[in-house]
Amino acid sequence: MKKTIVRRVVQLSSIVLFIFLLIKTGMFPVSEKLPLDLYYRLDGLMAISIGIAERNIIPFVLPGLLILLLIMFVGNFFCSWICPLGGLLDYLNLATFRRRWRIIVLIPQWLRNTGFLILMLVILSALFSWLFSFPFIGFIFDPFVIMGQAAAGLKLWVCFFAVILMTGIVFPRLWCNCFCPLGRLYTLASKRLKIKSMVKKLTKRRHG
């Protein structure tokens, strides 16, 4: 119970911080003291994609790579604790008393695999940007970009964001579990690429 309360507090703090930074980004003069691009820097998928597209590991992407490395050690804490979109979806479920009218619907496996396909599209977009100098378009699937563009009032992004929220009420974290490429990358890193698990497997093979 205490862990749940702490997580809710951290989630709410992250949501408030994200909104605060968005507001400050749109104010002039733009503050040079605040980390206005904090969440974009913590985005491991954008870190990898920009690194590929730019053919270089620039300082901007280092925090995202560090988050990815940390997840490989301790598991995917980002999606359930830090991500403002995931936190917002969780709070919407609380506000709409989702547990009282729970609808049990089995989500087909092919739909759950969509996030992996989107992840591959993002990486491919970065590769095409590197090899053929095409514009990198993988950012359109990034949760922070979606929230930021929706907050800017761009109609298409507002509709996209609204669909994520509405479906997330009926099917909790549908976006996170089935479509979010960043979430899929972090889940992959925490389960398939988790360093502790890999070390244990290697140790067993040596002693076996």
C-alpha cells in the first residue's frame, strides 16, 4: 500500500513537472536556466534514434542512454513511475472509478505486438535518415512529442492524444501496453536485455 502511494505521488509530481516545463517552453523570453527539454533527454528511444540519424552520440542523448542502461540493471521503472502520459492514464482510471466497472476484454496478441512493429519503424526511420538523408519521422510516435504537440493545440495531435486518453479509460494503459514504442523498448530492455538475468544465464552455463 505504501509503495502504491509513493508511486502515485511520484507520478503526479512528474505530470506537474512536465506541464510546468511545457508552459515555460511557450513563455518568452525562454528560460535558459530550466531544463525545458528534460523529458526528451530522458527518452531512450529518441536517444538511440537521434544517435543513428546524426551518426554521432551527441550530449543531448546521453541521459536517455543512461536511463536505458539503468533499466537493464533494475527493470522498467520509467513507464510505471516517471512517464507523465502513463501517470495521466493511471490517474484517469482513478478519477473514473475504473475498478468499479471493470470490463474484462482479452486483447489479441497481434495487437500487443503492434508496439514492437512501431519500434522497428522508428529505428528504420533513423536508419533511412542516416543512409539516405531522409527526414527522421519516428518522433511522431513519441509520447512526449504527442503530449507537447497536443498542448500546443494542433488539431491532429489533440485528436490523437484524446483517442489515447479515451481508450485508456476503457482499456487501462492500452497505449502503453500495445502501441508505445518507448514503452516497448524499455520493456524489452528490462526483460530480454536485463543485465542481471544475462549474467545469471552465463554463470549457469559455465557451472553447468
